[in-house]
Amino acid sequence: MREWMTAEDLAALRLSKSDTKALGMRKWPESPQGINKRATMDGWEGRQIGSSQAWEYRLPALPALVQKAAARTLVKAAPVQLPAQLSLDLPDVGDLKNHQRNRMDARAALIGHIDHLVITSGLSQGKAVDALVAAAGAGELPPELQKLVPIANARSNGGRTLVRATVYNWLKARSNAAGNVVALAPKGVSEALIPSWASTYMDRFCRPSKPGMAECLARWPADVDKPSYDQVRRFLKRIDAITKNSGRMGPKALQQYKAYIARDVDKLWPGAVFIGDGHTFKAEVAHPFHGRPFRPEITVFLDVFTRRWVGWSIALAENTWSVADAVRHAITTTTCCDILYYDNGAGAKNTTWDDELVGLAARLNITKFHSAPWSSQARGVVERFNSSVLHELARHFPTYCGQRMDDEARRKVFQITRKDIKDVGTSKLLPAWQDLMGYLADTMEVYNDRPHSSLPTIVDAKTCKRRHMSPNEKWAMAVDGGWVSDPISEDEARDLFRPVERRIVQRGVVKLFNNDYFSDELTPLHGQEVAVGFDIHDANKVWVRLLDGRFVCEARWNANHRDYMPVAFVERAREKRVEGKLKRLDAHRDVALAELPSATIIQHQRAPESAPISAGEQSRLDAMEAEWTALPAPIAETTPAVTAEVVTIPVVHADVKKARFRRALDVEGRLVEGADVSDEDAAWLARYQALPEYRAAKSMYDDFGDEWLTA
């Protein structure tokens, strides 16, 4: 499929009305001038053909609907382009196949023996030929020549000897070629031409649904000669992998069949290039906020020269600050890098990193590069690390959910963890957040001391055997060679990695994330743009600098904010994420209720009438209600209004739950010590101990003690 298409060819396309409507056109242009006008309006990638006024446009850059129409036209108009070796010429000895080369060498050796007889014995060429033929028939040639006779005759079984006419033909061929022995090689079998049905078959075969050969032949058009199954099979064997899979696979998948360039790191040094990547962990862990199972995002950075694992971070999802935290870990514990190499995602390709004045790359004085889309091979160093080191770590946990995990075991673990969460609020199968961080630190230490196959080999001092160097040994060798590391101190990194936003000063106030920060020193800067640095975990103050880097002041959070208390950056991000989840849950709930008849909805939402409650039971219920009401008010979620009666279940704040558990601990302690406990407290404790809330809180208290209550 060609890459460029002229405006005239594009005008000849016939798009359906639905396609042109989808492209925002009333009608597809039917002239080159119309195509050129549309290309100018939509910004198509094009170029002028030579010095003429004609234009051509790059086909992969055109809209998808236009590409499909062009592909259909090109496949029908021209046969499949097959590689050049299907019609191979033999211009020199390098193009000969093995069997041709062997026969050429054997014939050249036998003719050389004839030349030897003419020179040494004084025989004529005819007499020498007769002597060669007679000796070959009698088996009296030297052994090294005798075994060449069947090879020269193209008879491997040796059942046929030389004849005079055949030898003369060899001599004539060499003479006509001016002594070039390539003329002695037998002619190769001519490759079959491209069959007439090839384009029709490839049009049906090269589709993303990957139809089989029999399936393509079953839908064969009546006006085209139909090949047999074996003809198609032999035809596909002659086609290279890229031609065969174009259309069946996308451009990204086709990369595995194309050539690549191996990058040499011998001229680099430690810290020259840090390469990083974000990886969704292949095992479920306990969420640090609510304890439910989820898969965290781990961002790692490696030093390309030594393959040393230099930094990592762990977050709820890949974002700008997870990447920044991994870089901070790397440059504060090892050395500052010269080049930062990351993928093309949003984690490191945004204004926070790329701003010329306040971006992280500018403040760190590092050069940031991104790999091209669909080229994960360019980051093979860190991609292989993810598939080996991080996958291996995930397989140590029972909640591993990667490809190697047995499906039955995965389902069983899923059921157990969800049942534990429902019953007690946590599950012992889920690794804790802090435990995972400890595992990562231990894995990093082991990896850096383990031999790496891409590093040079050395003789082990203990075993006296050759092995590859470890990343730490390669790093130490660079240090011994005179290289000096240049890490950034923690205090300096704290200021460098502080997020910075550009803001306009308004009457001594700068606004950041719906918070107002005020300082008298900002009053002279009214209307000017400044750089505002902030701490993502503390929203009480910001640091204001001029755009040239000079420090102005430390502005404090002001009371004229819409919230009563300041909302930190991370807290606001968490609130937005929870709001999105609640909106999606409400949408699913409305859809589910809409599937039921109206009468059924009312029936399910109304509480059934119960028998009259006795006076004693009513007083007990009133006492329970008064007891729960005396505690701090829970935070209730806002639910959409419905026509029928709906019970709104409040979401109880964690501090309220801890307050109830503290009361339970107090009552239990007095019971153990034998102190006086009122009947009301004893009855309350019995009811509370029967609730799932108590069991979940008891499990957390057994694991973390008083630290959990004060957290």
C-alpha cells in the first residue's frame, strides 16, 4: 500500500453519504481543486509534486474513513506487491542458491582438470576431454575429483557418469562468459508469477478479523477464477510476514516483524540517561484509605549505562507527581541525571514538567525526551525490567492476577477477599500498603546486587567462575574510574520539586485551587504574573517568586475562601475522584430502577406493614435511638430525589466509628477489672459486638494498636 496519494486519485474515490456526513461534508469533492481546498481547511499533510501545481497527500495522515476508501480502491486496482526475490535474477555468484553453487564448483573443478592435462601432458582439448570421460566412467579419477562427478551431473546417487557432449557444453559456456565460472551454474527454477486471483484473495484475507483460508475461499466472487486450498497455501508461503499480516494486524503489532536499531551505551556514563516507566502492579493490595482491594501504580527509573535501579514511587494511579516523586528518589539517593527518558503519556508530558520557566525540567536543568508512539521497543530496558522484576514480585502474593495465574485460583482469591471485605472490612490475603513499600525496597536492593546479562563479564572472586557484572559493580567501576556522583540534597530537592503554577496577583491575593493566599508584600505586584509554589500536602501557605526566580514572600491562606478550612491539593483530588464514583453509581442505580415496572418499584421501596410494637419494645427502641443520636452526627451522602419513599443510608465518618470502638474498649476494660458497669453500657456492648463494624475495628486494633485509633 503506497504512502502518498494524489489529489486526482482522492477525487476519484467514491464515499458513501454516511461517510461524507461523518466527515462533516455535504458531498465528497470530485475534482483535484476541491480536494486541495478541503485539505487546506482540514490541515491534511501534503506536498507539491515537483514543479507542477499538482499536490499529493500522505495517506496515513488522512481521516480513517478516507483511508478505508483508498485502501479498497488500491487493492482492487493493483495486484498484491510481492517481494523482489519471487522473480530472482542471477547477476553474480552472491545470488546463487546452495545447490547451484555446489554444481558450479564441481564443474569448474572437472574443467580445471582438463586444463591441467592440456598443459602438463601436451594433449589437445578434445583428447583431454576423452581422457576425463574415460577415467570418470572407470572410476580412475583422483578421489577428490571422482566424488564431484555426480554433483556436477546433478545426480546425487552416482548412477550416471560424464558424457563427452556434456563436458563440451560446460567448456562452451565458460568460453562464452569470458572465463566466468558463474556460467557453469545450472539455471534456477523460475518462480511462479503472481496469480491473477492474488489481489482478490488478499482483499478478503488481510482484515482485522483474521479470517482463515477456507473462510476466504467460501465467500469467493463468481466472476473471478477460484484457486484451490493448496494453491492458496503455497502462495502464502512465498509472501513475507509484513505483506501477509498488513491489514490483519495494526501498525503497532506489525513492529514485531520489522527491523530495529540496537542502541550502544558504551559511550555513556552513570546518570547520563535515566529511563522510566509506570507499571500497574499485577497483584491486588489493600487500599491505604478504605482497605478495599486495588492495583497500585509503580513508577521506576533505571540508569541506562549501569542498569541500576535508581528510584521508584508508588501511587494510586500514574500521574505527574508519581513520576516526579520517582525522579526525586533517584536524584537524591544516587546522582542527578542529564537526560530523562519517559514514554509519551501524560505523566511526564505536561506544563508541570515542560514550562520554560517554572517546569520541573527547567528547574532541575535536565533534558527530557519521550519515545515515539507505538515504539515500546525503544524503552526495552525498562519494559523488560517490568516483565521480570515487578512481575516476579507480584507472583509472591496470593492476590497475583497476571497472565500466569491459574483462572480457578484467581476466582477463588477474588471471592475470598470480597467476602472478607464485606464481613469484617479487611482481608488477610491483601498485602498492606506499607508492606508493599517494604517489599519494593528489598527487591530494589536484591536486583542491584544481581548479575545482569547486558553488562560485561568478570571473574567472580568467590567462585572463580565467569559471570556478568551486577548494576552495583558497574556503578562502582565507574566511580573507581574517576566519575563522581552529584546527588541533590533533600533540602534542595524539597524546593525544586515543589509544584509551581503561574498566577496573576489581584490586590495582594493569589488564587490557587480555589484558595486565596494573601500577603502585604504582594500589593505592589497587582496585575503582575508570578510563580506560586505550593506543598501538595499542606494548603496553609504558598511561596511566591518573580518569574526571574527572585523570592517575594510567603503568602498565607486567607479566610475569604469558599471553604471554612483549606483543602490541600491531594485532598481535593481525592474528593473529585469520590464525586465521580458517586455519580457513576447513581447513574447505574437509575438505569436498574428504570428496568422495573412502576408498581414493582413502589412495592420494593415501601416497608412492609409490621405487627404493633409493644410498649416495652418501643421504649427499648427509643433508648437505642437516643444513644446513637448522642454521638457526633454522621456525614450523609446526597441522593437524587425519587417519587416513591426511599431510605437514605448514611455514610458514617471514620472518627465516629473509632469513638464507638473506644467506648467498647473502655467497657470491656471495666468488665475485665471487675469494676461496676451499668446495665445500659453492658447492653450497648453486647449489641455493638454483634455488628460487623466491631469485628473490622477489632481486627485493625489487633494489628496496629493505639496508633490506629490516633491516626
